[in-house]
Amino acid sequence: SAGIPSLGTGNSLFVGQVQLNTLKTGSSSYLLKDASRGNTETRDAGGREVLQFSQGKPFTSTNNTWGNSALSSRQTAAVDAQFGVASTLDFYKKVLGRNGIKNDGVGARAMVHFGTNVGNAFWYSDCGCMLYGDGDGQTFTKPLVVLDVTGHELTHGVVDATANLQPTRVDANDNQFGEAGSLNESLADIFGSAVEFQTNNPKNPPNYLMGEKLGLAQTFLRRLDKPSLDKLEGTVDYWSPASYDTEVHAGSGVSSHAYYLLAEGSGQKTIGGVNYDSPTYDGSTVTGIGRDKATQIFYRALSRYMVSTTDFHDARTATLKAATDLYGANSVEYKTVDKAWAAVNVTV
Ligand code: ASN
Ligand code: ZN
């Protein structure tokens, strides 16, 4: 829809005051839509489980100021969502050279206030939308509009558009199982964390924890350095024969842990005030090659070498190919990829 690109001010729940690209649609009317990012737009699902973007209500403003940093304004969560989607698209473009979820320059859409008592967020590919619940009032007491969750969910869109990793089994409750599905969840956490590091918002300091701003009793939802510290979903540290049929969030720990070891190495480390102590299955010491290189390797593996059935063993091969392309087969980067997988019990 038409409008003049404008710069608005958002008062978010989680990231303080942020600038938002908006559209001026009348003498005193603005729309929460970002033409500079492929018409990225956030709408209000109105507490209903609407699954079409056309069923969402656009957010408008008379003064181009959005939200009030509290839940008394329905716009507040929309500010976080719009900021998070913009930050994720910027990460993919600047760091990985990917222009949008489908690499077609089209923006992403989000709907906040999805359903009632929904303690989850989803990428819904039929809609091309992020759907954010406001929390279930039990485990999740806040809207799930945080940056790493946004990066996670939009990465599911990127995975759909690339390797399209699929679960090997879905049960009657829609729980998904298997290594390719676990790899999908893991990549969503890996790039979700990388979005946080790239964005580096002072109110949302980056780390290898997922969902740490949601006020969970466990303090984080999942984490990459030592995934088994998660007791909510029972995320695992290492490959085992059970990996072939783990629930995908639990199974995600295998490759998330490999990525962390590749980036940061094993053992104790404090990064940005968070203490990590990453173990290895084989007792080896891994020296990390840095987050930037690890991220490039995993993205190249995802976008060039993984397919819908890629399991952890294949993921090891895919990341080794990517490391060969980027750094050479005799490089320390290649050797560290090999060590990192061995350290989570994924060997030749
Ligand atoms: N938050 C969950 C996830 O992205 C919801 C889902 O899509 N099953 O894994
Ligand atoms: Zn996921």
C-alpha cells in the first residue's frame, strides 16, 4: 500500500526505545510497515488464532510513536516484533548475503497477540508469517517477542526455503521427531543467537542462551554451550542412537553444541558476563575459530549441502564441505569442524 517512508519511535517491551521505519499514509496517519525491508509489516491477531495475514489488523498511529513499553498498549509487543524481524533480516543480508527469507527481497510478516494463553511463537510458512503468542501465564509469562525467538522462527523460514529439513515422524500431538528435524531446530537456535550478537542491542546483550529474556524459572529456554542444562525440553549434549527418534527440540543439542565448540571452544569461558563451560564427549579440548567463521560455515552447509533428510552425520559432512570451500581442506577451520563434531560424538 502507498505511503511516504518515515522514521518512527517505538517504545518496546524488551529492547528499550528503538527507531522504526514506517509509512506516512495521511496528514496524521502512519502505518507500521517498513518499505526499506521489503514491506516488512506487523499486525494484531487480536487474541485469535488467525492464520492469514489479511485477518490481522494493521497497526496505525497518529503521531508515529508506537507502544508505551508496557502491555497496556497493544502496540508495545508489535514494536518488539517489528524490531526483531528487521534485525533478523539485516543479519541475513549483512552477514550472510541473503536478501529476505526466500532470498527474493520480500520482507517478512508478523502477527502479535496470537491466540489466548499461547506460550509459543511459530513460523507459519503458508502465511509467510511469524505468529507470536502472549504467553501461557504459566511457564511463559510474557509475549514471546524477543530477539532470539524471532531469529529462531524466521530461520525456520530460511530452512524451509533451502534444505527444507523435515522431521522423520510426527505424533498425534504434532510433536516432531528425528535428526533432520532436530538439525532444523538447532539451526534456528544457532542463527537466532547469531542475530542477537549481530544486533548487539544494549537492552538485549548477546549470548548463547535462547529465550533468556522471557522470565522463565530456568532462566533460559535452551542453550548452545551445554544443552543438557535445559531441563524443560531435555535437550541433549551428544549424539547417541536415541538421536534418530528424539523430539526435535531435545535432539537439537547435538549440532548446537558442535556449533558452540567450533565458535568458542571447550571448557570455561565468560562472554559478555555469561559463564560457559562446554564439555566434550571424548574428553578432547577444542579451540574455537570464532563465531563469525562458525556462522559462515553452518550457513554455507545449510544453503548448499543439506537436504530434507540430512542427519547429524550428513551435517558433519556438509559443514566439512563448507569449510573446504571457505578455508581449504588443510585449514585449521576444517580441522576444527571435524574436532567439534567428534566432541559431540558424531564421527566418521
Ligand atoms: N517455537 C516452536 C519452534 O519453533 C514452535 C514450533 O514451530 N513448533 O520450534
Ligand atoms: Zn523451532
